Amino acid sequence: MLASADRLVRTGADPQQVVRNRRIQLSRRFIPPRDYVRASERLADPGSVVLLDGPRGGGRRTAAIMLLHRLGESDGRFEELSGEREEGSLDAAPGDRFFVDLSNTAEDKYFDAQRTVTAYRTAIETCDARMVVVVPAGLDYLLDPELATLVVRLGRPRGMSVFRQHLRVDGISPEPEQLTAPELTELLERSPMRELARLADMVRRARDSGQYGDDFTSWYAEAIAAVTNWTDRVASQVKQHRAAHQRALLLTAAMFNGASADAVFHGSRTLLETLDHGEDETPRLAQADLGEQLTALDIRRDREGRIGFDHLAYDSAVRTHFWVNFPDLRAGLRTWVQRSAELPSLTADDRKELVARFAEQSLGVGCPEHLWTLAEAWTQPTASKTLHPEAAAVLEHGLNHERYAAKFRSQIYQWVTSSRLSADLVRVLTGVCQQVMAATHPDQAMVRLHHLAVRGGGEEHQVARAALIELAARSRRLYRRLVERLQSRLHAQREHNLALLTELAEPASLPRDIPWPELSAAWHTVLAERPMADWAPAVHRWLSAVHENERWAPVLRVLMAATSNRRDLLDRLYVVTCDWALTESQVVPYDRAAREATAARLWQMIDLAQGADVVDDDAPGASDSGENR
């Protein structure tokens, strides 16, 4: 993992395991909607494809993921596919499970998305995989008749069941009479599933804070106020305090919630400067001090000097008010966040929260470009190196967003294929592709890492190459895809692609399920296209591997197959093998005789390939080179 991006949300964890754990947690909270069983029955047979329709907010995406998850674990992969294919066809295998979310697809792009789904369907049915597709609500009249027969329309789950299940998982079990409030009944009947989940999470937060009583009734009262009442209250507060410095302090306290009072003070000053609001001409000592200003705005400062609000999620309501009601200030707020992240009074955790809150608001009002603009700004040569984790995190928030994830993958593709890219952005993109995108879209991550790896020879590109090789080592399928990709692109960035193929030919680059045919293909290109000095060290390492562990013995035949019986390649392979046999091992000294015995196995294969008589006691001294063979 990159040193400059080592504070990604999932640092150190296996990305695929993280996604798997999320599915497990989601399964614990899931309440099946109406007709879920019919969809499950449709998906039972290998090669099945199911399209899910239903009302907006009814939890179709979650249902799709659960349909695939509850098929049980298998050796196949679980992967989300894009409605916009990039390169090649779907590489499916028996047991693979795929999910396509078209719920946010615009009407003018729906026909192209359906063509992509049809192509996926062919591969799914041929390879005995499975796929679930969420179609856009309200566009059923545009659906291809061939796909229409695969549709299952889900109903809305019972709101009360969803709410209670979320509470139950968090260890909260209210009595039935505690769930009869009229406002709750209305929410349960009309709110999207994500809002019910949010309400349940608010109850949990109220309990965990220890600030709002010790029973469900108290926790619920604070939670319901947080999701229904604060909007009007915040609007009234903002209307009451019209001075620029008051509103700047209120917004900064909401964005820096939990940070130190000093950070909030300097952050509000930075906001006024960024928005080009003039200084208060009143002498500073004649102005209200910070404590007085905080009190006037109902902002509290705890004993440790950290800023907060009295009510649960009030800070979130303040942030939303400014982003929704001051659209002309959004670009300025982005610049302010960019500058504020460098305030020395902010801790790493404060900056992490600042990024998350900015991402939530920008994505909530439909401004995903503000996030990648920040990532670019924080990775410019003039920017602070300490902000690389924040640049990575802001992209991670975008890649994990249900609506805008595809736009972020597209933006990253535009970056990696552009002619100008800062070294620091290369490092951040490498980490994001390796740790975030690869968990859900490994093929797209591989394409982007390949572009980064062949851009140049700098240290940042070496890191991208290492990440690409590591990704390929995760599975036989990805290894094969990368070998094929490199071989098909030898006409462009030839030396870089050959160097990558040479690395793929190394013992350490192989996945556990050893792809012998693909390894042979990589070796053939390396032997035929690269000078002997470039690949000799790799052959030496393979011979050492065979010498130390018999499980690697098939590589001898791989090397032979890679020569295609070309005499020039056989001769070079013979010379390299002789050099290895005559070299004293640094691991096990005085084992030349044993090494010669290992080498002799390959020499015999070479003799047979050239039609020569096999001599049992073949040794390095039998020939000084391949010239007499």
C-alpha cells in the first residue's frame, strides 16, 4: 500500500473480504420484500438472469445483493458490473455471481444499457453463472421484450419490520406500545428503506451517546426530532443570525463538529476570507469573544475544548441547510474545504470527518465533480504531502456512492489515459484502484492500473506496476486477463508491457491456482521478445524453486513449451540453465551436485526437443554453449 495513501478507510484489509463482511452485515438487517421468494426461485438454476423492478425506495438494490449472497459461498466471484462496458466481453465462469444496478440510468442511455445486459446475459447462460439486474423505476415501457420476460416486480417491505430488524441487530427491542406514535406510523408507511435504516441508526446513536436518557422512549424522541424537526429549526436560526461572521461560525462548527474550538475559530476566518467577505472593522478587543459567539449560536464547548451541538444530528441539518439553500456558494465552499484541510489545529481524524461531510453534501446536491476537483488539488506538486490520504478518501466516498460510483470510475479512467498527471495523483489513484475499485470492479481496476504502470519509469509508476502484478495474483482469471491484455498491446508502450510480462513470469507473481497455460504464454513472449539478460534472472529463480520444492516441477515443461522448439531459444535456455547450475547457492551452500541434477532434467528436455541422444550424466561441462548442440 502507498505510504502517501496509507489512511484509506480500509487500510491493511483485504478489499474483497471487507465487501464480503458488508454483505454479511446487510444480510442480518434484511427484510425480504413481497415476491422476493419468486425472484429467488427464478435464480435457483445456474445460468439464470433476473431483472428486478419495483417502487423507488423499496430496497431493490439490497434485494438484488441478497438474492446473490444467499445462494451461498462458492469459489466463483461476486462482482458488480457496469451498465457501460469498457473493453472485451464478460469473462464468466460457473459459480460466478453478478449484479448490475441500472436504477439511476437516464432514459436516453437505457437502450445502450439494455444491449450491455443482453451481452452479459449470453455469457451468463453459456457459463452457468448468475446475474441480477435492477432496472429503472418507471421505464418499463422502454424495456426490450426479450428482457421483459425476466422481470420480477418486488413490493415494498413492511416498514415496521424493517425498522424493528435494524433495532434488533443493534440490541434494541422496544415494546409494541412504544412504536405507536402517529409520526412514526407515517414514516414507516411512506419513507424509503434507507430513511428507516437512518432512523434506527439515530436511535442507536442516541443510546450510545449517553446524553439522551436511558430508555427507548427517550432515544426515539431525540432520533425522530433529528430526522423530522431540525430542518425548520436550522432555517429559523440562520434567519435570526444574518451577520456573515455568525453564519460562518455556525457552518464551520457543523463541518468541524468534534474538532477543537481553535480549529473552528480559524476555520471560520478561512471561510470568510475564501468567500471574500471583508473584515469586521470593529477593533478585535471590542468584539465578542469566541465563547460569547458560540453561546449566541447554541454551540457548546466541552471540557476538552471540543465543539458540538446539544441535539443529535443537528450538525448534519446545519450542513444540509447551507448546501441546499446557498447553491451559488458551493464552489467557494469546496475551495474553503481545500484550504481548511491544511489548518494545523485539525487532527487526522478531524480531516477524515471533514472529507466525509463534504462528500456527503456535494453528492447529495449532485456535484460529484467537486470531489475529484479536490483530489486533484490535494495532489498538485504545490500541495501539502500530508493531504494525500484525504485525496484518496474523497475518491473512495465517490466510488462507494450508489448513484455516482460509475462517474468516478469514468473520471479515473479519463485521468489515467490523459497525457498530464502529477506524480502524487498517480500514487493516490494507484492506492484507490488497488484497495477500493478492485473490491467491486477488479477488471476495471486492472485496466486503470495498467495505464498508470506504463505511463513512465518514475517511482510512482513502479508502485503502480507492483499494484497491478499484485492484483493479477489474486486469481487465475485476472492473471489470464492481464497476460492477454499485455500481449495484445505490444505495439504500444512495448518495453513497459514486455517488462510487465517478465514480472508475471516470476514465481512470486502467480495466484494460488497456478495458471500453467497463461504462464507459458507469458514466457513465450518474454523469451522471444526480450534479450536473454532480461529474463535469465527469472529462469534462475524458477530453477531454484523447482530445486527446493517439487510442486514447481511443471514449470520445466512450461519453459520448454514457451520456446516453441525454436533452436535459438532452446540454446539460450540451455546456457542460462548452465549458469544457474554452476552458481553456488547463497541459501544452501555446497549443493552444486544437487543443482546440476535439477538442471539436468531441463537439459534432457532440450535434447529431446532438438532430436539429440539423451545422456544420463549430462553436466555443464558437456557443452560450453548451445553452439554445438
